[in-house]
Amino acid sequence: MSGLWGNQRRRRLFTSPARRRRSVPEWAWIPFAALATVLGLLAALRALGVDGPAFYRWLTDPRQPLVPALFLGSIVAAAALYGRARSAAGRVIGVLSVSSFAIGALVLGMASYINCAPDGPPFFEPLIWVLSGNGAAPWGAGPGCPTEAPLAAHLARLCALWGALAGVLGVVAAMLRRQIDRWLALLARRSVVVLGQSAEAAGVLRALAVNLAPGTSLLVIDSAKDEGFVAGARALGARVLAADTVDTATLVRLVSRRGRIAAESVQIIEDRVPEALATFTRVAKALDAAQPNEGLITRVLVRIDDPWAAENWRRSMVGPERAWLADALSATEQTARAVVARIDLIGARRLVLAGEGDLAAAVLAEVAQCERERRVLQTTTAQPLQVTLVGEHAADLAKEHTAQQARFGNDKGIEFVQVIAEPATDSVLIAAGSGELTTLLVIAEAAPALNRPTRIAGRVPDVTIMAVDPGSTELPEQPLLGRLTSFGVGLQTGDEVPEDHWTRMARLLHNAYLAQLGDGVGARPSSRPWPDLPVFYRDSNLRQVHTLFSGVVQVGRTWAADGAGEPLSPAEIDFLSRREHDSWRRFYLANGWRQAPARDDTRLLHDWLVDWDALPPPARARTSAGVRRALALLDVAGYRSQKITALVPHRRRGEVLATQLDHEWTWQTETGATMRARPGDWQVTDPETGRQWSADPAAFHAGHEPVGAGRYRRTGFVLARPAHLGEQVNTMEGPAVAEAGEWLVEGDLQERWLVPGARFTAAYEAV
């Protein structure tokens, strides 16, 4: 039954376009509150002596257990739904419950006792009994007084007891809140983890909470112990843990479950870059200590606001093959993207950019990147955007932009750049922005002594103007004056989670895929536009990016290419296509899909969930075309690969068993190649795996020293590099052809041999 429920939940994830919990209607609490009110009112009327039909008498019978259960349950449900619909904190729901119980106890108690105090004050004696809770039982004491305890009296006592119990539990829960959060965080099946507490963290936290997938927990590791921030995080449903209680072992448990990675993303949002990078090192070790999760692609996002530092750090992280992705989040880059998005929004054909700082440089880089993407994604020729730079050092900004783009092998991306090397005064900006209605004027650097955006907006009312406000971090949709928008530099625009670099490439891959479908867009859940694309297919596009990046490393290449890089061979494309299909198949199977003769998305069935060799030719061609399309888009983003040719020193490590041969011996490598040893060669055995191979006598003695009977320690140094796929290597035992993931090793005698990647990692270490 649990498996059936799990499949139903997965189907909702595969068809739902938004990563968010199902919202509770604001009116959902009303039926439960109405039910509790009606039941309480009927019980009170019976206590006051009002009679009715048989059903009414049965419903208000004090020996009837159904009404008390419904009454209490309705009060709790109404309070919980009222608070949930308004995203209220747990303590608010507790206060609502206790208040409802208190009101119920007072009203029902007074209805029960109001006619039972003939010897005391008519109103105040029953009130004293209710408030003191002394258990008075004056039944039958006067006219109209019930002869036995009515249902209303029982409900009043239950309300009093449950209210007191709820209050005590609330106090205990408040005292143990951090410990409870810790327990729940460690039990989370999937999580989004936020570390750090900067001014931007609260906004990102709100966006993450809104877009959180069902079944995913939001975990916050608090380092500043700011009670306001902690209260706000808990109001959003987050589990908050104190940073000083999260050691290495706890961090591993937070990002993994049962030894496998379970974190969808880790957001490191610190004010200072050194602290952010130190935290990243801890997170990287925790993720590397866990096993990969074939159904999940984890992203670790680090806040680095400087756009050039962010881009350089981002590129430095694409080399090692990991089961997760790392990226830098820059407030300057995010703001530049939002600014450039206005170009498409208003259909601008000209951009006037005033400013010479980081934001101006980031806007130029974003314009160039969008123009390169447009060349690949749009089949029709669009009129290029004209860019005008205004400022005393505008020419230096243009040169810096060209040099920075060339550093990653890109053209400058902007066909028309005009430079006005004058101070960005009102008159200069008005002259630069006039003459073309479809102009976006961006004042990217506040200069009150030179220009006033409001004055410029009054002089050119038809021009869209965006002016930076150093004291703000928001980019509002509502203009300040006419077509003038004042904005700040921040990580967020609206309620959306900041888009990282890898998600952007995944979105572009999907858009390129949609461009091939024509009228087929929207025919299946997987072919919807990106804003409406279900989370499962978004993650699959992200998986494709990760698979391609790590796959290129497997064929002996690096992404740190200068200039144009080197094109991949047909054999390398074939390997990447096989690897992409295998990754796609394992991702689908890990998320509940099954192989079937015919595809049925509603039942999670797919006919292509087979090995590559069993895949139909059209499916193979489509996969290979997708790999080539992805490589073209990565090229546009400045990611190009080249073969690694430099040999790097490594130290041998470990021990082996060895005996010298007195006869010929034939053995096979791990890739199936047949090798032949001669008499006098050494037969070497790995004591842990039992694998055997041969070694030339001179080479063996140069790299081993005896430590016991038949045991030798591996010594000395070698030169090594990743082998190129299909590379021919003449070993001392015979010719060999390099497979994906193998390493080429060269010894002291210039002899060469191939070592599989896993064994190379175990037997050698970089110097």
C-alpha cells in the first residue's frame, strides 16, 4: 500500500508545474469552527432545559461519546487550518487552540451552572464555580437546574483540561524547540539547507519556502543567534539548528539519508566571502562522504557578489567529477539579469548604460550572453541591440568587457557599441536617450552630483529609465515616476528563487529542445514551456548538464580550455551519448518509472528505459542530437573542452604481492585486452582485490621495495594524466587502447601503461 501511495505522490510531482506545497484555502477552517459551534450550542441549550426531538436528545445525551470527540477535534482542526492558511507560526496555532478551549469552557460551564445557584448571587456564583474549577456538582438544586451533569458540563471540563494540557505542552515544546527541530531535521527524507545569516538570507528563505517541493524539509543552520531571524524562519516552516551544534558528523546526516545524498540544494548565504568559502569546504566534504543519489541532482550555491570573482570561482569548480554541482550566486549578476530582462519586456532596440562599476560591467556581460544565446535558439535573424556607454571611462569599460569575454574564448557578444566618453550629466543622458522610443536607459551607478533620474524622466517621458538606489536591494515592478523605476542590487527579484548558472543552462537546453518540436510544444508534460514544466523534468534537464560536464572529464579532457577548445571526435560523442542515456534511464527508474512496450506518462511507463544497445535507432539519434545541442549551448556560455596533454607527478602508494615468473603468462586487463608476460617478468597481485598483472623486471625493481616474504611496498614517483578515449598506448606487454575513465601512467624508464580510474585513485596520489 505504501508503494502505491508513493507512486501516486510521484505522479503529482511529475505533472505539477510548481515546486510548492498545496495551499490551504483561507475558508477551510470555517466548516470545523461551525461544527464545533453548533455542537456546543446544542449542548448549552439542553443544559438550559430546552427540549427537542429524539435525535436532538440523543445528540446531547451526556453518555454519548461521539459529540465530545467531534467537538474537541473540530476546535483543533479549525485553529490549525486557520493558522496554516495564513502561514502562521506554530505558537499562533497553539494560542488559537487554547483560546478556543477557554471560551468553550466558560460558555458551556455557565450554561450548565446558571440555574443551579439559588443560595448565592445569581450570576457570579456559577461564574466562580467555572473559573475555580472546583468540581461543584449542584445538580437538581433549584428550578431549571439539570438533575444530572449535562453534556455541556462534560464538554466544559474537557475544554478546561485540554486547554491546560495544550498550554503545558506548548511551554515544553518552546523550551525544547531547538532539540525538536534537530530531531526532525535529521529525519528529513529530502531537504533544502540554508547556511549563513546575511541581510539577503531572509528573502531567499521566503522564496525557498514558497517554492518548496512536497515532502522536502527546509533546514536553516543559524550562526548569529538572531531571535527575529529564527522566529521568521520557523514561521515559514523551517527547522532551525544552532551552528555550534552542527559538527561534521551532523552535517553529513543533514545532507544525506541512509548514506546517500538527500539534499536538493545547499544555499550558503554569508556577508563575507572567506566565511562562505570555509562553509563550502565543510559542505563539500559532507557531500563527498555520502553515496550519489541517482534520482537527485544536488546544487551547492555560494554567495559571491563580485561578478568577476563569481564567474572565475564558478569555472574553477567544473573540473573535478562530483555527484553534485557547485555555483556562485552574485547579487550583482542577479540584478543585471533582471535589468536586461526589461529589454525583452519593453521590446527595446537600444540600451544606454551610464556607469563604470561592477553593475555596469555585469549588465554588459549579461547583454552579451543573451545575444549569444539568441543566435543559437532563434532561427530567424533579429535586429541586434545597440548599446551606448556613457561616462568618462566608458571606453575602459568597453575594453574590459571585450578582454573578459575573450578570456573565456567568447566574442564580445554585442555588435554595436557606441562610447560617449563624457560625464553622465543630465544633458548628456537626455541627448543619448532621445531619438528612439524603444530605448532603455540604465543608470547603473548613483551620481547625485551629475544627474537626477527624476529630472531626466520628466525631460524624456517616453524613455524607460532604471536608476540604481544604493540603499535598496529590491527591484519593484511599479515605476516610481512615469517610466522611471528605482531599483537596488540584491539576490532576488520578486518571490522567485535566484536562478543559478546550472539551472539557467538547464532552462536553455529545454528551450532548445522545444524549438525542435514545433507544434508539438505542450503535447506532453515534458514538452511544456519552462515556467510550466514539472519539477521532475526540470531536474532531468539539470541532470543532463551534470552528466555532460562529468562525462567530458571521463574522456581525458578539461573544461579549462583557452580560446576555441578542441572539437570532440565521433567516438567521444558516442561515449557521451551512451552515458547520457544511461544517466537518464537510472534517473527515471530511481523516481518510480518502469519500462513498458508503450509510453504512458500518467502511469510512469516508458518504452525507452532499456540499455543503449537495445534502444531503437531513432532514440539513439535523438540522444546524440541532444548531446550535440547541449555542447553548442555550453560553447555559447564559454565552456569548451580540450584534451589534457601534460603529465603530472604522482606518488605510488600501497603494498602488493609479487613472484618472478619462469614461464610465459597471459593475462587480461580490466577492459578485456590480452597481455603477454615473458619469463623473468614479475606477476603482481593486489592483496585486497586479487587482481593480477605483470611488470617488467627493471620497472618492478624501480618502483617496489621488499617488506616481507613475497610482499613489496610501492615506492617512487610516476607521471600521469587522464587517457584520451581511444588513445593507442604501447605498453611493455603489448599495445592497448584507452577506455573512458582510464589514466595514462609513465614510469622512470619511460614505460607507459593504462590504469582504470578507480584503481588509479587507490594506488596513486598527486604530489
